[in-house]
Amino acid sequence: MKKFAILSVDKRQQYIKDFLTKSGANAYIKTTMDFNNDDYIVCGTPFSKNNEYLNCDFYSSYPIETFSSLLKPGQIVFGGNIPKSVTDINNVKFVDVLADENVVWNNSMLTAEGLISKIIENTDYSICNSCCLIIGFGKCGTNIASRLQLLGCKVTIYDHTPAHLSQAESFGYKTQAYENLIYNINNFDFIINTVENPVLKQEHFIKIKSTCSIFDIASGNRAFDKELLPKYNLSLITCPGLPGATSPKSAGELIAKSIISYLERNEINGAQFQR
């Protein structure tokens, strides 16, 4: 039976292993870089935190290039947000689980749930009747907005894409054009950023009230000037990787199902899985 090496990264990996095992696979947690006897390697989500080193919990700085050199022809490597620089080499296939729309959408729902727990934990007021600005109305922004609205939050959306703003309006949310943010940003009790690139600048920070909490769920943590925010007594709570932190079982099983689906679609080892 072909072997799944589940690279030790976080709690999700254990649940991936458990789900694959229950589905009939030969899966185990991997804590070394010897892949000679493995057929499938399941890396972390994200695959790398900086596009240079592999994301794992037993090496702090293991180069992706070195990892790739240890693989052998015929192996399949799974991971999330695999850098574009990592291509299929030496007849080794890299499969990005975050290219699976089902994983991305469900992950965004788990992110929304996790973020709500962070908001409750880090604010002194109720979500109900609070005013919130969400920057970005993609999958995460959409799920966050819907859950906050159900809790009685007054949600406003900013997105640079006119179609996204039109969609937000059709869902009943208030929207803001960028040029108007400067005049209204002092109305918000908390701000949620879901995009990688900076939107708010110093002129906005000056206007934000000091009791406002800012939550950043973007994985790159590049959306805010972390040296500038303290100057205006603003609180920034970074929340990367929420599904892995707050819902590791659900997130892990979601990835495991995507792996099984990929193998079955491509008729690879599919007969072994139990439904």
C-alpha cells in the first residue's frame, strides 16, 4: 500500500493523518526529511511562510530548494499556497490544495468563525450594534460580513473592485468609496483587513478613534505599518492561519478530503479509499 508522509507542522496535520487512515490509507506523521519510502508527502498550509523555507515545526529554516532536491520521481507533494517558483521537477508533482475552490470557500468560513472569537477576546464591547469596516470583499470578506451581520453588527465594506462593492450593496451592506474613507473612518469600532496590500495610510490612522481595534487576517502581514500604528495608540491584532489555530480538526479533514478527491479524479490509488 502506498504511503502518505504527513509533514509535522501544526494540529491540522494530525487530523489529516487521522482522516486518511480512517479512509483506508497508510498515513503517518513525518518528522524527518527522508522521503525515500514515501509515495505522497503532505506539507503544510501554507507550504512556506516566506517563499524561502519550508513550513514545518521541527526545522525553523529548511530551504525549499533542499527539500525539493530530496524528492524522487513519481512522488506527489500536497500543500497550500505553494510558491510559483516551486514547479514540478524530476517527475515530481506538486498539488496546491488551495487551488481547490471547495477548500478555499470552506476555509474562509472557518476563518470567519475564528475571527469572531478573536474579536470577542480582544474587544471590550458587544459585536451587536458595533460598527465594523471590512477591507476586501472576497471569499473571506463575504463570509466574515455575513456572520457579523447575523450577530447584529453594522457592517461597511470597502473594496477596490466596483463589482465587489455592487455585490456587497446587493447583500444589504453599506459600502465606502476610497476617497470617502478619510471622512468616515472615525465611525468604526473595529476594522478588519483581508487584503495583502496596504489600503489605509497615515492620514487614515490620524482619524481612527483610539478605542478602535484593527484585525489583520491577511497571511503576509504587510497591510499595516506596525511602527506607525503605535504612534496613534492604535491596536493591531494579527490573525494569520485562523483555521489551523481555531478549527484544526475541520480544517485538516477538509484538506484530507481534497487530497482524496484529487487522487480519485486522477485515478491514482483511488480504490483504497473507503467512502
